[in-house]
Amino acid sequence: MKIVIAPDSFKGSVSSTSAAAKIEDGIKQENRDIETIKIPVADGGEGTVEAFLTFMDGEKVTESVEDPIGRSIQAEYGWIEKSKTAIIETASASGLPLLSETEKNPSKASTYGTGQLVKSALNRGAKKIIIGLGGSATVDAGTGFLQALGVEFLDENQMPLKGSGECLGKVQSININRLDQRLNEVEITIASDVTNPLLGKNGAVYVFGPQKGIQSKNLEEFESKMKHFASIVNKTVSKNEIDSPGSGAAGGFGFSLLSFLQVKMRSGFELIAETSNLETHIKTADLVITGEGKFDTQSLNGKVPIGIARIAQKYNVPVVVFTGQFEGDLAALTREGIYLVVPIVDRVMTLPVAMKTGEELLEKTARRLIRTIDLGRYTTKETILKKVLK
């Protein structure tokens, strides 16, 4: 029996690499003869660097940068020396997990630290840069990022503004003359599975703002500021990316990347799938195990487990999803090729405890799944008849 283990990260709890390892441990404890292939995956958010480095010969580089609210932290990015490729997660320097609940402040939060990571990669001689947009704590439309790379945002008095959500409504002009020219010589790929536009009820502010700290009563005002900023950008660069798929990603970061730089927008999951030859491995598998922290109806909109299930469905390979929390219609998931959703929490516990013990829970869940499969083998009609006829 061959099992492909391809989980996403259980955000804030277990990375995709660790999740794959723990699921394999559980399987091997029950049956060492099962062939396992570990393929940790990601969608451009947390775990993207680790996932790429699993399949590419590279290393992690650590830099001192600013976190979303300006504190000095150590952040990592992936570096592939052979191809001069940098893999950068917005979440690493500008991510939501870096802030406590009381520290969430979209007006002040900035992507400046992510820009510092890109500058570090340029200093290393990067020829290719992959920027994952998932997991940001920001709704600054990438102003902090661009500021770190030389762009100036000016108010009505031509005074410079600090890149943040707060500056969006104050910007009256943008000076791009000092934008780091090395960016023109680099192939930049944006890894994101978010396809939302910049503005509107399905845009950056209304969809992603609340989880980053924008109160419902302030959404309309924040949206107005974002709209104002977009109009200034469009005049500056003489193009309009407001409605482009993915422009709303990471609090409008996608919009500014599309507007100011020459970038390719790619599905983060598809990039990992290509790099890891995921489909080739699934094609010859008997079972696929995937998973993520929360699995719900939003997962149908292209999240990692659904992407994997759609590949597996082409080859009639059943898919099992491990998850910390499940909400939704199992019938709809069955149509996508998902045969079973298994919550990993096996007793009453608080969310902090569940997140702290995520690795242990994944290992135990894998053991239970293999025992269930073995039980199915032993209790088939043919097996029962053989026992009766002995």
C-alpha cells in the first residue's frame, strides 16, 4: 500500500513539514510495510518556505527586520544558491501570528519588514523571488513594503508618510524615482491562492479586514481610504489593477505588487505541486492524506485539501482530510473526491491546548486511521467466509 501524505500547515500549531512527519510516524507505528511519500504543501502563507526547501537544495537566511508594528525581530526566508532564488513569506515578517489579539491594529500595521527581506535577497544577488502573500497582519496595500524599497508616499504638504493602513487616506502623490532598480532585473512570482479584487464587499477591507482588527463600524471608512489610495496609484503608474484577481490579497498588497512591479501571479498550491511532482506521486498512490487547521465551506474555494482532492479524483485515489475543526457539508466534499474528514481532537480540550499538542494529535489520528483500514480488510465478506469455512 502506498500513501501520499500532503498536508497544509495547521496554522499557529504545526507546520506542513512537521505535520507530514508526524502523520508518517503514526502510520509506521501501526504498519511499517506501508510505503509513504511526504509532500508538505502550502498556499503562499505560513509554511511556504519550508515546503519549497523540502524539494529544493537550499537554506534559510535570517535577517533583523521590523514586525508589523515596528518592533525588531528575526525573520527567515528561503535561499536557493544554485538558481539565486529567494522564497519569502509575508507572514514571516508581517504576519498575524506575530501579534497578540490586543496588538492587532490595521491602521498602524505595515509590510515594511517584508520589503526588508526582499532587499536582503537583492543584496545576495537574487535573480528570482517568490513572495507568498498569505497570513499577513496588514491592510496597508503594500505601502510599507514599497517604502522599504525606496518608494515615497507624500501627503498634501509633500511630507513623507510611513507606509501603513493609516497613510492610505493621506497619500496625495507617490515618488517612485528611488524604487530599487534591481527589481527590474529580477523575475518576481507572487504565490497566493486569494483571487479577491481590491475593493468592494469581496475585497481586501471587507473580507480580510475584520480578522486583522478592523471593527465593523470602521469598514466603510477604511474602504474609502483604500479607494482613495488606489486612485493615486493608478494616476502614478497609468494602469488599473483594482479588479485584477488577487489584488485584494494580503490587505491590498497584491494590488501594489501588480501596479508597481513586473510580477507573475500564481497559485501558491500549484507552484508547490509543480516543484514536488505531486500529481505524479498521487497517480500511483492507494490513498492520500491531507489536512489543515480548519476545514469548512470556504475550503471549497481552492484551499490546499480541495486542490489535492481534485488531482486525486482524476486517478480515482481516495482522499482523507485531517483537521482541527470541521464545519460544512460532507456531501459536497464527497463530490470533490474527499472520502473522509477526520477531526484530530480526541477529547474535550481548549483551543490553546489543542494547538500546543497538534503534533501528538496528528500522530494518534494517523494510527487510528491505519487501524480502521486494517479492520476493514479483516472484516470483508471474503475474510469472514474463509474463517467460517475453516
